[in-house]
Amino acid sequence: MHSSVGERGATLLDAVVGTALMLIVFIGIVGAFRLTVMVVSNNKARAGAVALANERLEYIRSLSYSAIGTVGGIPAGTIPQTEPVSLNAVDYTRRTFVSYEDDPGDGIGGADSNGVTADFKAAKVTVSWTVRDGVHTITLITRISPPTGVEASVPGGTLSINVQDSLAAAIQSAQVRIINSSLTPNINLTTFTDAAGNATLIGAPAGAGYQVVATKAGYSSAQTYSASSTNTNPSPANLGVSLNQTTASTFAIDLISTKTIETYLPVTRATTTEPFTLDSGIASSTKITVAGGVARLTADAGAYPASGMFISTLVSTSSLVRWQEFSFVHLKPSGTNIFYRIYDANGTNLIPESQLPGNAAGFTTSPVNLSTVATSSYAALTVHATLTTSNASNTPSIDSWSISDDSGPSPLKNVALTLRGTKTIGSGPSGTLYKYDNQSLSSGASGSVTVNDLEFDSYTVGVAASTTRVISSACDPQPEALSANSTQTTRIYLSPYTTNSLLVDVKSAAGTTIPNASVRLFRASPAYSTTITSDSCGQSFFSGIAAGTGGSAYSIQVSATGFVTFDSATVNVSGTSRLSVILN
């Protein structure tokens, strides 16, 4: 017998489908087997953890009431706070925490009916282990009452620690570490806050020097500080505990944040000039001759044509911010004229009247304001010049033309920077000590540096003394508040350092910056008068000026459309100076 081609194809397809189904079933069986093994292993490990926790609790119950405590704990004892334990080839970590507790049955704290807050001891044993799907933990807690059943006061006081976030909301499960090496036995323990953000330690031995550190995974930290040769006046200082008194302290922590600092050269004014020394600046022309540093009509047999024209090469710049002005120098004998028009990059479309009034008719008077031309539509320009004469013996001529623009900012590499917060930790011989004070940052090869793990605070970006530049503009005035759990980018613009300079920022009463404000700095003697329009950050930078203080101080006048003009005759300039002006 012979089988047909269709029958052979069907048989092959059946085999492929059957194999695929068997593979799926096999994978399912393997997955189920692995899951079963994992569950059995976890259950076995959990049983071991429970056994270890019970073992520790039974040991604690076997001790006398006064002996129940941990090494470095409150109350003190001989039980290790943390210890590695192996059981049935599983590695565990066993943690024991013992504390005095206040029974609400007879009142809490100051409301306790008999004045004894150390009503009983609580022992918490936590055992953790790691398997492939993560860390597992079990916790067992027991209560140990005084042997006579009668409460008795314990020597010492109470430490009451509250941990909250930047908005004063309670933080649960914050880690609180308490260290005091000046006491015997030493204290070195870790506890965690409850739902109200509190960690209370009853029976803390009386004495000074309790260092407290509060933190949480992914959060900042807050702590007390010891006095030292560099921090002679710590703040907050380590806590003290007095007999039968409560020492309370609050610590603020929150999720950490990230700050990126970018360094730039400021927006600069550039000018493109065509001097007509050659005809390289002309893309095309009709009846135009360039010679002797001028462009003029081309004479034919001693007579000049009625008109001629040329189109310039492309005028463009990188990082264009705005066009400024078009200017020209020309000579127009009697009966002659020159008309200038501004076109797009292709040289075919005239910039419309809506953006450049007078462009259609042609400009005859220099300079021409180009700041109204949108750079988003016209990132490059060309100049069309039409030369005319009604006298064949005369020709107009153009000596030069120029187009100025503002361009930038461009990244500035490898700038040595500083970053300082406003939170302090005390003071010493060198002055105020700041919690965060990084004096060795660099913007690197990209002109940018990112600082991670910053806590909520207000930070000031500065330029290291070793650099040869100074901040001439920053849209984010310093210091700048950094919120918890946020990402922030600060851009600063740097100019060459001069011995004396003044950075003026102009703001409204609402605190918003005011760009395009007119800022005039002047004085009579030694004579000085300069006006600088505030940039997009609302700032004007005066560099290379002489110092002026007291009787030789500068005057300033600041005006902006819609605001009352600001005047002051007492602007002191000495070194790198700064002035904030509020316009109403």
C-alpha cells in the first residue's frame, strides 16, 4: 500500500502536537515538584525557627526575674541580643529583646495609680532565615511578671523616643539604636517604634551620654551627637536620664532624595559679520561686484545697472536662544538706495510682517530689531540686499552687515562644586558644623553630577574656591528646598571670576522671578553706570566692577512693566556679592 502526501503530513503534525502537549505536561509536573519541595523546605525551616524561639523563651522563663535581660540592653543581662544559630542545615539569626512594660490596667506613665511604670518584663524573640524566595521571620513574645506578683520600682528613668517624618506624621517600625558606653554595663541596643512612632525604654540607668540614632530602610537618619574637639557644642547633644524622670526627644527622618547639579556657560551674545573682503559670504548675486571691501553694482561699459541684488550665505548658530539685531554700514550717493530683507534658511521665504514689521518693504535704516523673530520657526536666516540707482554714473555700496544673536547655554565640564545643607549638628573652633557639607563635588566630563541619599533640607550649591568661575545666574535661587522622596535638578551658569561682582535677582512680591527687567547699577564717583536686562532666570550679573561700600556704595534702579520702580542708594559690593530686589 502507498500513503498519500496528505496522510504523511497529518501524521507529522500529530506527532508535533503530541510532543508539545507532553512537554507542557512535563514542565507542569516539574514546576509542581519544585513548588512542593520549596513548601516542604519552608515548612521544615519554619518548624526549626519556632523551635529555636521556644527554646529561648523557655530559657528566659527559667531565669530569675532580676536576671532577665540582654547584653547591652535595658534591662541588662547575659542573653545575647543577636546570635547566629544553625539547625538541620538551616542558618538562622535569633534576636532577643527584653524590656520593661507599663501595664495599662493601673494607668500609663504619669497616670499610673501606684507610680510604678515597670509593671512587668516582656521578652520578644525573633528568628529569621533566608530561602530562595526571600527572608522569612517568626516572632514569639512572652510576659514575665515579678515573682511576688507585686510591682516594684526599678532604679533609673525612662527614655521616650518619638520618630516622625518631615510633615510630623508618625513613622512606624523606625529603627532606634541607643548607645551609652559611659555606663557599666554598657548599653547598646536596637528597638523599633510602634504605630504612634514611639519607642519607650523604662528603667534606663540614670546617667548622661545616651546617643540615639533613628533611621529606617530607604530613609534618612537623625541622631544625637557627642562633644568632641571639633564639635564642642553638639546639637542635639546626647541625652541624659535622671532617676524617676522621663527624657523625651523627637527625631525627624523621611525618605531620601536625589539632587542633580548641572553646570553651564551662560547665554552669550555673538555676532556674525560680513566685511566683504571676499565674496565668500554671498551665496548668489545678480549684477553685484565685491571688491575693495565693498559690495556694489557691477558697471557695464562705465554705466551702472538700475538694480542688482545678492543673497547671503546661511547665518546660524548652535544653541540659539534669540535673534538680537541686524545692522549694516553702507554708502548711498544721490539717486541710489539699498533695501535689506530677512529671509529663512532656504532664502526663499520672507520673514512675515507679523514677526518682523517692515520686512516686506525692506529696511533702509540700521539697526533692525530681530528679537521678535521666533527661533523655533527660524533657526537660521539669510540676508537679501537690493541695490538700486536712478543715475547710471552712481552706485550704492555696502561696507559690511552684521547679525547678532544670543546662544547657549552650553555645558561646562569639570567644575569644582560645593553642596551644603542648612541643618547643623553643633559648632566648634572652626565655626558652625553642618550635617551635610560636601566640599569636593565635580560636574565631571558631562557637566553634571548627581548626589544620592540626601535628606529633606535646604541646600546651597556653590563654586569651590579653587575654580576660576563664579555663579552668574541660577533659575533656582540658593538655598533651594529639597523635599523628601523627590528628585531635583539645579542648573547654574558660570562666568569668569573677577575680584568684585554683583548678582542681582529680581522677584515679585509673590516670589516669582521677573525676566526682562531693566537693572541699572551706577554711582557718581568713581563714575560707573551700566544697565543689564535680567535674563530668563530674572537675574542680572555685573562683573569686573570696582568695590564699593559705605560712602562709595553703588546705587541701583530696577524697573519692569507692570511693577513699581525700585531704587536704592546703598548697594555694597565687595568680592562676590549678591542682591535680591522685590518689585511690587
